[in-house]
Amino acid sequence: MCEVPGKPFFLQEGKYKGHAVETLIFHNPAVVIGLSKNGSKELSRHIDSLFKVGENLSTLPFCFCGEHRVKNFTIKDGLICYDLMSCDQTNCVDELIQKIGHGGIYPIKLSTLNLFRNDVKQQEKVGVFLKNILGLSRNASPEMILSKITGGHSVNLV
Ligand SMILES: [Zn+2]
């Protein structure tokens, strides 16, 4: 049972003063990952708990099996393939591996953003992809983003 953030965290200082971590995590992931290491204790805790609940995201699209929602996405030649995703069932993942060929398969989790830390542009593309796959619009409020990330979890205010 992990701690679930109860409300968005708005930055109090720096270049992104007034921005919510919840919004930045998709549009400027590198900033949030940096703050998780160099921010205040409270901010680090908030970001850590976001990443923890973000290990289990409720996505909108269904896998091609038609039974489960997607849990994996693919990148081929640097492009995110919106039409090549799968759930976590072994059969479906195997089929995805066949279809993607030399491309890569990644889990649909917030922590996947960490895998792209050496390519900020790609990391931001993955961030926007994750936001889209959760059904969040470009202008979604931090509160709405937080409720999507935390899904059906009961909220303990932190
Ligand atoms: Zn499936």
C-alpha cells in the first residue's frame, strides 16, 4: 500500500514557479525527475509517491485481444506507434514482439520516462503519449491529471 498524493503540488520557486508537478511530469519530465533528487523533502516525497502510483496506470485503449486495456507500447525508428500496443498477457506480448520487429517495447508506466533520460526530446514525446493514453486533454487541470494517475485508489492526503 503506497502513499497516494491527495492534491497537486504547485512549485513555489524557480523557473517553473506556479506550475503543478502533475502537468510538468508529462510535458517536462526531465524537470520533475531533477526535482525528485534536488527539490525539498516534501516535493521529493510527492514526486516519489506519484511515480509509485504511476506504476499502475488506467489506460483507455484496449489491446487487440479485445479483453484488456493496453499495458505496453512500442517505439520503432524513434517513433511511438500508437497502433502497436498490447496488454500484459503473454500471448499478446509475444504477438506484439512479432509485429514490432526491431523496435522496442515499453511498459505504460510513469517510471518508463526514466528510461529516456538521455534524450529529453524523446522523453517529452513519451510524456505526451502517456498523457494521451490516459485520456487527458492538452489542457487538463492538475487536479484532473492527478485523479487519472491515482485511478481508483483511495486518497490519503499528504
Ligand atoms: Zn491482449
